[in-house]
Amino acid sequence: MKSFRSLLILVLCLGLVLGVAQMSFAQKYPTPSQYSTIADYKKATGKDIRSFNEAPMFTELVKQGKLPSVEKRLPSEPLVIMPVEEIGKYGGDWRTAILGMTDDAWLDRTISHEGLVRVAPDLNTVVPNLAKSWRVTDEGKTFTFYLRKGVKWSDGEPFTADDIMFWYEDIFLNKELTPTFPSWLTIDNQPVKVEKVDDYTVRFKFTQPNGLFLQTLATTKGLKLIVPKHYLKQFHPKYTPKEKLDAMVKEEKLTNWFSLFGNKNEWYLNPEIPVIFAWRPTNVLGSGPRFICERNPYYWKIDPAGNQLPYLDRVVFDMVENAEVALMKALNGELDMHVRHFNTMQNYTVLAENREKGGYRFFTVKPSGMNTTIVAFNLNQKDPVLRKIFNEKKFRFAMSLAINRKEMIDLLFLGMGEPWQNSPVKDSPFYHERLAKAYTEYDPVRANKLLDEIGLKRGPDGYRLRPDGKPLSVTIEVVSTKTDQVDACELIKKYWEAVGVKTAIKTEDRSLFYTRKVTSETEVTVWNGDGGIEVLLDPRWYFPYSHESNYAPLWQLWYNTGGKSGEEPPAEVKKQMQLYDEIKKATSFAKQKLLMKQILDIDANNLYVIGISTVPPSYGIVKNNFRNVPEETLGSSLYSDPFPTNTCQYFKK
């Protein structure tokens, strides 16, 4: 851990660097960032787009008759993307990095976040994408989407309503592929009904109003609906004879058809699957030192000059072992644009010192999270004694009071933060001051008193004992690549042991972490405090909403299966679930806000999870010749930042 002298030097350096960083020649994002059709663009600007251009790598293929002309490849109504700085130039690679197979979220963030709708760079406005428009009727129960005519998959086959219906009829309604309906596609445990109106119109119908459907459709959850029927049906028993399917399953060394189907439907594991993205895979992620995606000749977006996007020929992901290797690549100028894993406060100074040598600049990432670190005791712990302790709210109050948040903020985040629990941020309409500040003061005397009150006596060694006489010890599990959180765990261990609770830290890779938390094997976990802005869409830390609610894996399972699996939660938690179900049906924001306050009131009374600090601004790095990257972006895992900035319009100058 850095000394305070080193910290002071770091703070001064950061202040100087930030002052220089404001001189970056990247631009703010244009408003609007896109027009749904050329007609919309013409109406708004008075300008027309009458001809189209293509990348030089396709021109020769067109001449040879191996590829249709760009006019035939584009849809009749292409989406018009407005560049951040200027019309770009064709060619070049986007060099980036990926930390192994479990870092697949970076693929959504760079390439694959293409749904029916998406969000604008403000992460608030839902805008057209594969659907050029939509209509909400029947008091919020019915959503009709009008697809963009002439959009094609990367193999040239048309994208139509049949692809959406394949997802609905053959994936969503298939019990082997979808054992449990996703909660966002149900109301009162009744699943959505989807119908084809015509080749380019689909209708989603709910039994009750769904006030969160459209916004949720724009998140990563909405990506599941976009699948190529013409390709995937060969792996589905409805379309392929059993003996043929069994042979394919055997050849792939799998045990059932739905595992085969799942593998074939993962585009980064199967370069043969047609995609709808700006770049298509050329190899399997993990099959070599690089995962390479090349330009899609049938991509359906253009710029105002009629240039078919993307500008860049390829996106090249270097497979790296850890964040330190990615950092070295950044320092050496080997990454064109990156905003993941190594962009910590501790690394800012060394990155700033190497900017000229590495030929890169910084851009700011405004966080959407509400907390740097959420500490979650597993309230569904399998050990009955630990479970009883963890479910005693005085224990959680004590463990929160034992933490010196001010010291943590100074050491880990350069003093940039405020002691905070799992409350929405101050700028949010859902801000809840009582929850935000509950038990955030550093008060080890009071913490010890509470632990004494609940009968956790100290043993001869000074550490506390469980009610059964065994030593009380807890293990915090944390993902090894999250270096800030690993450092946070070291401090938390010190604070907790100071009040007599023996603490161990277990670092592990992301896949093991997820397996253990979902199966309720963990005692304590540490993760990001998501949901600071997208409160209604990602309430994982406000009630047991999803498998990301690390503190109650079995309660969330009960909620998401309609009581068929998991464990029934206590009355107050069930009340939170009922309130959220009412939020989903509410079409008035005022009513949604009132209902959410009641959920947060219950949190403030119980402190189901423990937070540390508000989230300071983050940053990314981008090469000086890598253009059309805005100087400020909004961070969000739900919306796959930086994808909302239209990565297809990045280019090399």
C-alpha cells in the first residue's frame, strides 16, 4: 500500500496531468448522434445522401463479382451515424486487449451491442437501431417494432421478423433452452407474447403495462433476441432430424442438443455464425494469441457522406494474461483505444508520464455506478451458524462501522470519494440520503459493542467465537483482475480483525467466482456497486433481483422462478419484490419513484450489503491518431460502454 507521502506526490501529479488532459483535441458527442433514416436526416439538416461509398477492400471483390455492389448490400433505409469529429477514412486496425475467455463483456462493449433499439451516448434516450421505429399502445401493454427493410446478416441473408420469431418460438418458449423466463419479459409471472405482423413488423404483448420494457430492450438483455434463423435452425430438433442432431452432438463431444445449440449461438466461439455487427469474427476466441474480427460487408449504417461503416478494417483483440500485461501494451503504444482493467487510480501517473512516448491521450469516463466496492455477506450461506450470524442486522451494522472509509478513499482513490452505502447517486431522482449514509462513520467502539450484544464473545487469542464455540472466521472472495478491490479487501481485513472477526481473502478468476456465488458457496464477496444511475433497470443491490445479487443467490432464484426454486425470503424482502413488480407495471415515473423509495427504505433499515465509497471519475486511453472518440463518455455495463459512442465511426488518421 502506498505511503501518505507517495500518495501526496501522486495527487499532485494527477492534478497537473488532468489540467493538461483538458487540452485533448477529441470532441464532445454530436446531438443527435444519429438519424434513423436518410429521410430523417434530410428533414433535419436539409441535406440529402444520394450515393454510397465502400471500403477499398470491397471494391475489388465487387469488380470480380464476388460481392454485390454497396447499393445492394445496404438496406433501403440505412441508419445515418453522425461522426464525433469528422468524416473518417477507411482502413486500419483497432488494436485492443482482452483478458481471456471470461472477459467477453469487452466484446459487447466494442462490437456486438446491436439490438432492436439502443441508447444514445447520454445513456438515457432510447433510439432506433435494427428497428427504425416503434409504437406503444394499449396503455403500455403492446409494443410494435418496424424493422429496417433490407438489413442483411454478414453472409448476405436478409434479417426479418422471422429471425425474431425464431428467438421467440424456438428459443424463448423452448424449456430446454429457456428453463426460466427472464423477469423483464414477464409481468405477474406471465410471459410476453410475440407475433409477426408482416416480414418487417413484430409485436410484443404483455398482460399488464410494462413500463421498463423499452429501456431494458436497449441493454445487453435485448441482444438475445437477435439470432439468425437460417443458420441456427440446423442445430434445433424442430428443424433437424434427431439422428443428424445426435451425430453433431457426438462430433462436438457434448451430451445434448441444447449445449450444441448454445455453443453455435456464441459468435465469439463460432466464426461460422452470421452476425449483424460492424465486424465479424474470423477465428475462435482463445484459439490463438489474437481474436480478430474483420469488416462486415453487409453492415447497415452509413455516415452523412454516404460511406458505409465501419471505417476500420479490423478489430484485433490481443489475448493477455492479466491487467499488468495490458498496462504494458498501453505504455508501449500498442493499444489504439482501451478502457478496461488497467485504468485504475494507481496506474494513472505512470500512464500520464508515458503519454508522449506511447503517443496516446486520455478521455474521461463518468461512472454510472453508485459504489466502488460492495461487500456482500451471503445471507443464504450453507453453514447454518454463519447464516444466522450474517442475517443478524446488528452484525452487518457492526461490520460496516468497523470500516475506516476515509482512510480507504485516501489510499485507494486519491481522496476522490465520499463514504457511501448502496444508495443511488446524489444526482439520481432516486437518491436516498438515509441509506447512503447509514452506518458509514468509522466507529470501532460501537462496532465492538454491537458484536458483544449479539453474543459473539472473544476467545483467548482475542478473536471472536461463534455461538457453537468455534472460531468465527469469514472469507472474502474477490476477482483477481479487479486490483482496486483486492487492495480494498486487504484494508477491510485489517478493520474487521481489529474488532475480533478473523478474515481471509481468496482471489480467483471470474468464472470460478461466478460459479461459487451462484451456487451459494461463498461467505463474503466483493463486487462493483452497479445501479447508481440505472436504478430501475439494475436493482441488484437494492433487492434480490438477479444472479448478480451476490448477497442472496437463493432468494433471487425464488423470485425469478416464481417460487419454484431457491428459498423463500423473509417478509421484508418479499415486500421489496412485490414493490418492484408494481414498478414494472407502472407507466408513470412519479409512481415508479414512490415505489422505489419504499424498496430503499427497507434497505436503509436492514443494510443487506455494505458499501465503501462513491465512484470517482475513471479514464481510458486512445492513440493520438485514433479519432472520433469523444473526450468524455458515460460508463455502463448495461449499455456496454463505449459502444453507445458508435464505435463503428472510429477511424485512424
